[in-house]
Amino acid sequence: MPTRAVLPRRLIGAAGALLLATISLSASADEPVFGWVEMATVEPWGTTIKAKLDSGALTSSLDARDIERFEKDGEEWVRFRLELEDERSDEVLSEELEKPIYRSIKVRGAGGSARRAVVLMEFCLGDRIYEEQVGLRDRSEMFYPLLLGRRTIEHLGLLDVRETFINGADCAEDAEFVANDPDDD
């Protein structure tokens, strides 16, 4: 049987846990909840891909091939190719894009460090279209072509790491558009 000193601590601990659960539930009622894997569409093509929501990554990353930096009108741009298989139709989106470089990031790993171009891209998650910063990287050997980091997760809502595929990617033509916030840099 617990001693007298242990009982009050247990009661205080239980009351604290109940309070935190209540605060957590009330906060989440207003924000959408996403699982650690969700379907997303790459806009404007509507290609459906799997996206991994990774709170361990700061910047999002998109599978891109043949990445080449160049200068256009005195600005840094990047040319790259998307090669994404649609999860719904099995068709492959193969599109060459040129976009201005929003910023560059330095990524460090076991093999050393590398500079990556970051561009703005649009994705549908749930019923909203998000304009987000994504680092370009060949992710062809990875299971998820799109990794969404904390900068993006912050705009989406809450992350439930116990769940997957809570929201579909179902954006109508008049879907709410959430623009990139330059203050998040």
C-alpha cells in the first residue's frame, strides 16, 4: 500500500495529466489533424503522391531529377525534372520546370555536406492548397517522394504520429490557398 506522501503526488500527477489532455483536446478542435503519412497532390497537375510528415526535418524536400542551377535576368534559378508516379492512376508525371531559387540550404550528412536549392511549390493536403518551401533532391531511392518538415507542418495543423492517411487530398477549384509566409525563413 502506498505511503501517505505518495498518494498526494499521484493525485497531483493524475490531475496534471487530465488538465494537459483537456488543453490538448480544446486546442486541436480548431486545427486539422494530419497523420505521419498523408496523400498530397502536386499542383497544378493534381498528381497524387505520398507525403511523409517528418517533425525531425526543418525544411521539406521533394523528389527532383537533373537539378541544374543557372542565372536568369540576374537572379539565381534552378531547372529540374519531376518524375512522380500518381498513387491513384499509376501514371507518371514527367515535367521539366524552371523556378527562381527562393533560398539555398546547406545539408550535412554522413557523406559530407551539400548545398540544395529551395523553391516554392504548391501542394493540396486535406482541402487546402499550400504554397511551401521545398528543397530539391533526388529521392528516387526513398519510399516517400515528398517529405514535409516542421516549417510546413506548422502551417497544416497538428501531427498525430500514431495515424496515417487521416486526410485525403481533395482540393476544389475554389480551395483555400495558404501562401508561403516569408517570416518563416
